[in-house]
Amino acid sequence: MMNDVLTKRQLKNLMEFWQQRLYLNDWEVVLKLVDDMPENTQGNANWSLSNEQAIIKIITLAGFKKLQTPFPYQPEVILVHELLHLHFAPLQVPAMDDEEKADPRSIAQERAIDHIAKALVYMRKRAKNNQKRG
Ligand SMILES: [Zn+2]
């Protein structure tokens, strides 16, 4: 798999698409691309549930390369992952700051969100490719 190189404009368009698909239209979300993220993370979301406002940060390709992970850069997966966190926010599962001490619920939630995000992006891309062929 190759790195996905997306401009901020393209990511913002994808954010509009996914906000609609995920029924998160009521949320006001600010998207930021950053070169540095704490703790080897690739994205994060800070939200205010009562105001339905959030700031989503996604690592840039340059920042991602510094993490030296063998996996490809998939900013759309990171984006959908962070958006899905907004749906889970009312459950108030503790944040997964330290993986070793993390609450089992945080680990389970994190895995579920990650798998759902990957599945959704995979299906969108597949649908798009089928459209091109058909
Ligand atoms: Zn997460």
C-alpha cells in the first residue's frame, strides 16, 4: 500500500463528505494539519460536547515520515477515526493516554473506531473505483 497524498483542500472536502455520511452535520469542526503530534499519534480530536464543536488535528506526510512506521500514510482513515470519536464522546470512556495503564474500555473503543474507520474508507474507495469502471 502506498501513502495517500492529499491537500488540505481535499481533506476538507472529505471531511464535509464524512460529516454528512456519519450524521455529524450539526458539529462545527475545525481541521488542522500539523507536523508534530504528541506520543507518536497520527491524529487527535478535542471537543466540546455541549457546543458540538471540535478541533481535529491530522499529522502531515512530513510529520508521519518522522514516526518511521512501516504502515502507509492514510490521512482519510485518520480523519474518519477522529470524526467517529465525536459519536463516542457521550460515552465518556477515559482517554487512552498511556496504553499500558489504559482502561480496557478505552482500548476496545480505540480498536473498534479504528476498524470501522478503515472499513468505511475502504468501501468509499471501492465504490469510487467501481463507478470509474462502470
Ligand atoms: Zn482514537
